[in-house]
Amino acid sequence: MIYAQYIRHSASLGRPRLHSTFPAVVGCEQPSVRLALLLVLCLFSLCSLAQQVGKPLPKWKEGGLDIHHINTGQGSATLLVFPDGTTLLVDAGAINSRDWRTNKPRNIPTKPSNERQAGEWIARYVQKALAHQTSPAIDYALISHFHDDHMGTPLNVMKQSSAGYTLAGITEVGELIPIRKIIDRGWPDYSYPTPMTADSMVSNYRRFLQWQQQHKGMDIERFRAGSNDQLVLLKSKKYPFEVRNIAVNGEMWTGSGNQTASLFPPLSSLKSADFPNENMCSAVFQIRYGKFDYFSGGDLQGVIRFGAPAWHDVETPIAQVVGPVEVQLVDHHGYPDSQNGALLTRLQPRVMVVPSWASSHPGKDVLERMFSEEFYKGPRDVFMTNLLPEAKTAIADLLPRLQSEGGHVVIRVEKGGKKYQIMVLDDTTESFRVKAVYGPYQSK
Ligand SMILES: [Zn+2]
């Protein structure tokens, strides 16, 4: 097994991009010396990377940026450890309790097992990933939008807090690990684009917020489009690091100062059938660390249904203010309405991570677009957190082009942001065992 992974890794290292990792060698005068040095460096790199395979993920180090795409099979959950140690959890999906999504062939069973709910698995992962802290805590939790695969649904869940709300997704994470501040698109009135009072998931979440605020001192804020001072380094400002809030609720950063523009027409001018949907309202952000860029677009859509107004494509305008990135969390799990050509042309991601949980993730045409050089030239690596047999059948001829078909996908950016690696971790246990390592990649 390890040998097979080593071979796969070797193949990854053979890609042209790797050569840019060794600029010193290119400067040598003698071709033979240059070749020998290159071989030595490649071997050294191969050996050091191969040493990591089969072992637990090394701990986060000060100055590094870790982005863990946690795979429970139940929706999105991303833990970020900023260079100074500040922590951000984006989403905590838990779909398993909704009847029509239970034990259906189109869905993925809970990982590592059904012994616990997804929220508890996420909390346990976070505690382990933050083992360098004496008492692990989440500084910021961000809920990108109010869907069960991003926040967890209480429907049919028996597990209750002593305070009377149901424990599922983010409310379960908050029961097990302290969350200092939570940020979402609805606080404080939860009324955009229409009041959410009838939504049992949002109502349960609001009971959780109220209790946490009163008894644990948790701060709650609404995600502010255009801001670069809402998600900040809390322990040290010495790193060239920034989180820019790109868009939320149809309000988008213009690229200038903290100014925003509206993507949606006034609601009063719309038929209710054309109202912005929940996915279009996602909280979207970009991270910059030196030359390294990461984009997280929630469930944005860019391929709209026939007859829908053109402004329902929100990927196209949002991509224009983002620009090229090293790593993209693929929009809407790679569902057929995501990853349009304009977005790919603008973002040109070197690495794409698909947070999949159903047989429709990724759509075949979506994957074809992601691999197409029609939109941008050069290599790109695609990592799935899951891939159901039904999805494999549907995308069969593209299957060999995927770097990874499953596991937690960890982006480890080195101090300063110049280089990064991808580690795929075993998701069948809580071992944090590294299954494969990719890179190093050079940030542009
Ligand atoms: Zn989703």
C-alpha cells in the first residue's frame, strides 16, 4: 500500500511545475552538474516526503498555515490554523439526520463510522489538530449559509443539550469545544431575503447562539462583505496574512478599499420565484499569505437554470475581484451548477478540493470544465474528499486524472506562503495517518 502511494507520489513529482521549486539549480553553469544536483534534490525531496507517508500528520508549527478539509461524509467542514495559531472553523455539516438523505445510495455513510454524529467527529478532529494548544478552542466559526450540509440539521436527532437545543453540526461542535466568536450571514434578525422563523434548523441554531452568548460569553457577528478586519490574526500581526470577505447576501467587494456593490436587484422589484436562493447568499472569502491565495465560495452557483435571470450567476462577477489562486475549495461540492468557465478562467486554481458527499459530486461536465485547458493553461490537481461508486461510474474516463478519491485533504502552507504541500489523511480512523503527499507546489 505504502509502495503504491510512493509511486503515485513519484508521478506527482514528475510534473513540470516541480522544477520551479529548485531555482538555485537552474542558475548552474555546467549541464551535467545541473542535472546531478537536480537528481540529488529530487531524491532528497522524494525521501523526505515518502518518510511522511504512513505516519501521523506532523503537528502545526508557528508561521505555517494549515487548511484541513475534514471529511465526515456529511457535508462541509474546514479547519484553518492561521500562521500565529488563530483558528477558524468554516461550516460543520451534518445531513445524516434528514429522512430523505438517510441511508440512501446517493449518500456517503458517516465517516469514520456511525458510532458518532458528524458534529462530534468534527469536534474530535479539531481537538486533535489543535493538540499544540493547552486547551483547544475555536477562535472563529463561520457558517457560510444555512443548509444542513454546512451547519447540521436537528431533524430526527435525539441528542439534546442540557440547555434544550438539539446537538447536530455546529451546535454539537460548540457543545464539545469552546467557540469564541461565531459569524454568519443572518445575525441578528435572520430575515434576508425572507424571515427564517419557520426554519427549524435556524431556530435551533438561534437557541444555541442565545445560550452560548449568555452563559459562555460567545460573540456573534454578521459577516461583513468587503471587510479585511473581521477575521484577523489574534496572537501576532507579524505575518503577511489577510482574510478578505468577498461577498455575502448579494453584496460584493469591489476590489477597492472596503467598498461593496450589489449583485442582486432590489428585492421589491422581484417576483418571489426569482428571489436569490440560499446558495447565492453564501459568505465567501479569500485568504492571502504572502504569495499564497485560497478561495472559499461556499455553495455559489454559476451555471443557471434555463429561464433564470442572468444575475443568478454569481460566480462570474465574484471571480473578477478574486483573481488567480493557488487553492480553491470547489463551489457547491462540484454540483452541476458550479465552477463555470468565467470563474475557472479568472481563478486558474493549481489545486482544487471538492468537499463531496453525494453521488452527484462532482458532475461530469463540471469535472470536464475543471480539467479543460480551454479556460486556463497548465497543470491542476483535483482532490475529492469522497467518491461514491455511482459517481465513479458517471465520471469513469476522468477518474485517472483525480489525484485523490477520498480522505481528509490538508493544505500545509510553509512559513511566509512561498510553498505548500497537500497531505491526504486516512478518514476511516482518527489516526491522522498520511495516505499520500503531493507537492511541494510553488505559490505564484
Ligand atoms: Zn452545500
